[in-house]
Amino acid sequence: MAPYTSAPQAPDPFTATRTRMEEMLAHLSAPVMASATAEGLEDYITAAGREVLRQMLQDQLDARAAAEVRVEVVTGSDAVVRPRAERGHRRLLATTLGRVEATRVAYRAPGAANLHPGDAALALPRQVYSYPLQRAVALEVAGTPLRRAGAHLERTTGGRLGTRQLMEIACRVAAHIPAFYQQDTPAPAPAVGNEGDRLLVLSCDATGVNMIPSDLREPVRAARAADGPQPPSAQLSSREHTGRRRMATVFAVYDADPVPRTGADVLPATAGERAARTHGPRARGRHLEGSLQRSTAAMVTAMFDHAEQRDPDHRRRWIVLVDGANHQLDCIAREAAARGVHVDTIVDIVHVIEYLWRASEDLHPGHAARAAWVAEAARTVLDGHSPRVVAALRQHLRTRPEDAKQLSAVARTAAYLQAKEPYLRYHLALAMGWPIATGVIEGSCRFLVKDRLDVTGARWGLTGAEAVLLLRAVIDNGDFERYWRYFTELDHLHTHAVRYQGQLALAA
């Protein structure tokens, strides 16, 4: 009888990983490491451990390449059958652990591009950067300047990316955010009371971003060209500063429950009123969007689209808070009329108070007198009597015609209050429990735009600034994880699924 022989064992696919781990352990056991500081130990283990993890990923990819089964027929979306298969085709992949190579079978036909079903099985991106690396780049670029983001990624991943590569990755990741929100249906915020009693609050605002000249809006570019080159200056004048900016429009939509109040709750005049004051409605389920590319009209349309996703039957009270810009008011009125929804538009009380302060500087030389006058005038406006304040300001102008230049702020304030009088019915808004200030959208503009895009010395290209703005909004909305799944699924469809005819078993 022939002697028994055991079947040959398959080679260990992780031999290289085990070798690196043994080398790492041997180095840690060496005398030179016995005297190392805790900092030195941690730095070595971090760097060497990352290399072990990178080798582990490489070994796994090599094992999958060795086990890849040849597909009998591969037909591309171009209807060309690729009958020839060649092993050993490699592609580079930059990951959060370092650079690795993926080896797979290439299916070929004369005159046709190669197809790699193995790429689809691994769901590899079209670019050299892995999805986890792209995700890390998008989060870093959204939060910090490019050089700082690159330095942080180098410390955490060991890989180095230039600022151009960082911005290209961020732009690519952000490209589908508008489409994501168009198909997304927001979850309603928890209601307190009946659905019909809950408020749906809409608010929009705009703020400027310094741009490179080629990406300014066309009227601004034309005006700059007509003015000619600006003279050198150590400090930008306000005119030069204005000519360098493009307006970013931001909107917010949120839910709130009405909280009835009075003018004393908003501007308490005594200690008793301050102690008894009632705070206004609290925002819940806030959704933000911002854009430099889209116009104010397009952003107002998007704002109403999102509001209708929350309240498709128009059962709730829609409150629109604005700063009083005429173009915004026109766009809001046009959208509301087109959709057949009634909106109650309110001008932000803080903007009104700012105008009153400017008028007080012309009327009263002392700060104490200014504060008293503003407090009284603001309470008058809150009580629904803004025409009285306008009449008082006009009276000052009539009694001091020789001081017209010095009273220019008084004239502007009177004209502003008179023009916005239909939107200053604060006594009704407070009695109904509505918000009357745009604090939510003002804070959103500061966070989304100013904190990242308005850093000292920055001048943006339109594509990069738009990508950063979109990413910051989707992150602040708490939607980044859902968007990331949407992005990777869509990218897989465009990168792999559309390249094959029919439903190929891509994981073969």
C-alpha cells in the first residue's frame, strides 16, 4: 500500500503581513527601544503599524486577484464582445493607509477599451484615490484651509496631497449635493400640538465672498473693466473691496412652535419686564443650503421646494423672515403666487433697530440720549405704530432743513420704515407667536460662508468656493453620511454599471 501523503497546503496570502509584524515586534524587543521615550514608542508604532495595515490591504487585494475567476463572455455597453482575457493588469490605489496596487483580469477586443469586472467587484473609484481617502479629504477641505487640510491628512494617513488635488477631490465629492437634496424628502421634526399649529419658517440672506476677477458676475466684471486697473494700495478701499466680491445666497427652513409674546418680551424696559420676559420660538429641524453659482431667484425657488417637501398640502403657517432687500421680497412674492401658498413676510427687527441707531446718531450727540430714543422708537415699531416713528423723523427733517446733509441717516431711516411698513406688523406677529428676527440665517451665513470662505487674504475660484459651501451645508445639516452613501452608489453606477451591457455579474 502506498504511504499516506497529506494534500499540499495553500500558500498563506498574508505572508508579507506576518513578516512585517514580526519585524516590528523584533524591533520593539531590541535594546535600542528599551530606552525609548513614550513619545518615540508611539511615533514608531504609529508609522510601523500603518505600514503593517497597508501591507495587510495589499495582501488581501493580491489574494483576491489570484482567486478571480475568468468570465466566459464580457460585453460592454458599446455592444462589443471582449473574448480575450489577460491577467496581471495593475492599477494604483491611494488609500488612507498608503498606496497599494490592485491586480485584476482585463477583458480585451481589438479597437475597444479594456474592461475590468474585478474593479466593479471591489467597487473601486475611477480616480486613483480610494473612497475613504476622498471622504477624509472632503471633510477636511470643508473645515480648514487647503494647506492646513493637507498637513493634517499627511499626519494622519502618511500620504501627501497637493492643494490642487485636494480641491479637485472636494469638487468631485460635492458635485451631486444639489441632486441629492432634490430627491431627498426631509423627515418632519417632532410636533408639539396639532400639525396645523406648527410654524414653517423660511429665511434667506446673502453675503459676499472675495473672488478671482474671472469668476465675478458679469456686471461686476464689466464695471471693473470700465474702471481700468486699480492703483496699488497698501489697504483696499471699500470701492475696491466691493468690486472683488460675489454674493453667496444662503437659505434656512425650519420648524417652530408658536410662542405668543409682547414688545416687552423683545425689548424689556424695566427689571420687572426683564425678569418676566418670554423667549421666542425655538428652531427645530433646521435645513440650510447656500450657493455662489445660483442666483437669488433660483435659491428662493429651492427654498420653497424644500418647504413644500415638508408641507406639501400647505396646512401650516408659512413665515418668511428677510432683511428687507427688494429683490428678495420680489422673488418671494413671485414664488408664493406661483405655488398658491400664503406666506407672512416679516422684516427682521434687528435690521430695523440698526436703522434707528443710525438715525439717532444724527439726532442726539450723547450716547445715553441715543439709547433712550432708540428704545422708545423700537418699542413704538414693535407695537405696530411705525408710521408714528416715520412722522417724527420727517418732522425733524422739516424743522432743520439747513442740516439736510447731517441728517441723511434720518432721511434714509424714514424712507426705509415707510417702504417696509407692510412687513413691520410686529404686534400681530408677536401676538400670533411668530419669530421676528433672522438670527438663524444670520448665524448660518457666518458659519457657512464667513468662517471658511472669508478668511484673511483668500480669493476664490467659483468652482472651489461652491464645492466648499455645498459640503459645509450638507455637513451642518447632519446629512453627510446619507449623502456619502448616495454619492458612492451613484459613482459606482457611472463608473462601472453603465460600462457593461445588461446585468453582468460584476462580482464574478
